[in-house]
Amino acid sequence: MKQRATLIAVCLIAVPLRPQEHSPSPGPSANSQTFNEVSLGERLAREYEQQVGLGSTPELDGISRYINTVGSKVASVLPSGLQYRFVFDPNPDFKSAFALPGGWIIVGGGLLALTQTEDELANALAHEIEHVDLGQVSRRVGELAKHKEIEKLEVKEFFPGYTKEEELACDLNGQKLAAKAGYSPAGMLTLLETFKALSKGAPEEASDNHPTLSERIAQAEPLSKASPQSQKPLRIP
Ligand SMILES: [Zn+2]
């Protein structure tokens, strides 16, 4: 019985196709897969909130609503129709974000502090959305499920650790997605330049596993330069 239950769970989550590759209205199997990943992502997001002791204050709730407004606007132009949800962790040392299954995204306070415009925030969120939309998070769930029961998966198993090609694909597709949602794709470039400036000229080692900031900046330049440069100010409440 146990083996059968595990098999069913694996079948339900292992659909690594991009949502765009489905017909405009996904069939029942795609819906159940999405539903399962949404539940998994929600459980992991709640566990993350508990682990880091996220509380609720009017200020934090306001910031969280703002991030969700920007992220939902970006995600709304995707054909998948998946609802993305963004959890804000105010930790100033957490200068990035990561994606959980089913469209749950954890966003660090350090990243928000570094973003200077709403367009930069939109491009950063779009990068994380692409990890989900390109099927990378689903593929990871499928890989993990070969060795572990879905119920036992942990948040740390979804910390970044994607390939160089996957990261570059999320930058480029994220830039296009942000632009489609009405944001300047230059936000991706200026945010990456902020990270580069923070590294204070420390030498970058080229690697087959991770893109360097210089590689990411070079990739972001053409779309940025071909679009209007004006960016909207952040509207953190
Ligand atoms: Zn990434």
C-alpha cells in the first residue's frame, strides 16, 4: 500500500513541461499537478516562516502586500494562470530570493534594501517566477521524490543550486516577462550592476556551474539598452 501511495504522489508532481507547452486551458492532469505543488509550496513556506520566526506587524504586512502586488502584476502576463505568492523575510543579511514549488517565492529583506526602483524589484521577482514557470522547480521536486517522500521534503532542498544555463534562462526570460508586464527590462541590468558594485571589484572566477555577475550583466544589456531607461521609484509603504 505504501509503495502505491508513493507512486501516485510521484505521478502527480512529475510534470516538468513548461505551462506554456500545454494548451491554453490545462487539462485535469496539469491541474492536479499544479494543485499538489501549490500545497507542497505552501507547507514549505509556512515551515520557513516558523523556522526564521516571521512575525506580523503593520509595517511588515504593508511591505509584503506591496511585493505581492508587484509580483502578481508580473506573473499575470504568463499563460499558465498560476497564482504566485511572495513571502517577505525582513532579514537584512538575506540579499536574494528563492522559489518554492507551486509559485511560492521567499524574498529577502537584504534584496529589497538593494533595489532602488520598482522595475528592479519586478525583474528580481520575475527571475524567481521563471524558476517555477520554466519547470526547474518541478524538475527538482521530481528528482527529490525519487529518493524521499514528498511529505518529508524540506525548505533547504529548494535553496538555489541551479545550473548556469538555468540561471541565465531565468534572467533573460524574467527580463522579457517584466517588460511584458509594463516594467523596464533595464531594471534587471541596474540591479545586477548594484550587486557588481557591492563586490567592490573582487575578481570573478569563470565557472561552468554558475554565471558570473559580468556574464549576467552582458546578457542583460541588449534588452535593457533597446528599451526606455526610465524606471518607477519603489513605493514601499
Ligand atoms: Zn535564480
